Amino acid sequence: MSTRINLLPWREELKKARQKRFFTVLGTTAALGAAVWFAGHTYLSGQIDYHERRNEMLRTEIRQLDRQIARIRELESTRDQLNARMEVIQELQRGRPQIVHLFEEMVTTLPEGLYLESLRQQGDRLILTGVGESNARVSTYMERLDGSGWLTDPSLDVIEVRDRDGIRVSNFTLRVRQTSPMPADADEEDAG
């Protein structure tokens, strides 16, 4: 029997084989890691680009909507101005017959022996200044005004008795409210 001695450096070869396997696994792991990182980076970059495009599209749409909202506000403002103008025109149309009635009432309610020097309007109130032959004529005038369908609530501000060319006269200032009586057929039109 002969003894066999192995003089080859088997431990070194084993160590080299292990190192080779280690570097192979390390290289494969590094390559897989780089591939995963690249895939993740590519995916996330794509998602970021997609969302940036969506955000830009949304910003564009928002700008368009803001322009449309501004246009709508302009149109609403124009509509409100037109409605205000129409209301003024309608108010003037409604008031047209009132001035005729006002002057007619001024003539029909004015008693003999009394005349007006001025008539001023403040809203629906009229300020009448005039001269009468006596206080009784001023009182009669106030009663007639109160009985009018177009003038109501007369109130006397001032009455002064003075001599004018040797005749006693009563200077007066009174206030009266202008109204607009609604005829029965107008009520029916409003209801219909």
C-alpha cells in the first residue's frame, strides 16, 4: 500500500472558488439592484411627467374657466345695469300720468281766494308755499288736499298773517304726500 499525499493547494482553490462565487453573486445582485433602481426610476419619472402634464392641462383649463367666470361676471354686471335702467324707465313710465294728475289736483283742489307761489318736490313729499285771503281758505285747501285721491296727509308748517297792500293775507307753507291710487282694474291686472 502506498500512501498518497496530495500536495496541491486545495484550500486555496476552495478559497478562490468561494471568492469567485461571491463576486458572481455580488455582481448579479448589483446588476439586479441597478435594474430594479433603473426600472423604479423610469416608472416614477414617467408618473411625474404624467402628473405634470395633467397639472399643466388642469392649469390651462382653470385659466379658461377663470376667463369664462370673468366674462360671466361682466355679463351679470351688464345685466344688473340694464335691469336698473329698465327699472328707472318703468318707474318713469309709471310716473308719467302722476305729473298730469298732480297738476290737475293742484288746480281742482285750489279754492278761490288762494294761490300758490311755489311747489317743490322731495321724493313723494310736496312743499307748497302760497298766499290765501284768510286762514279759513288755507284750512279749506288742506281739507280738499286730504280728500284727493292723488294727494294725502297735508300738514301745515307755517302760517303767518300779514298786511299786503293794505289787505290782510295768510302766507303759508304746507307739506302733502303724493300717492298713486290703484284703480280696481289695475288690481285685477296685477293679480292676473
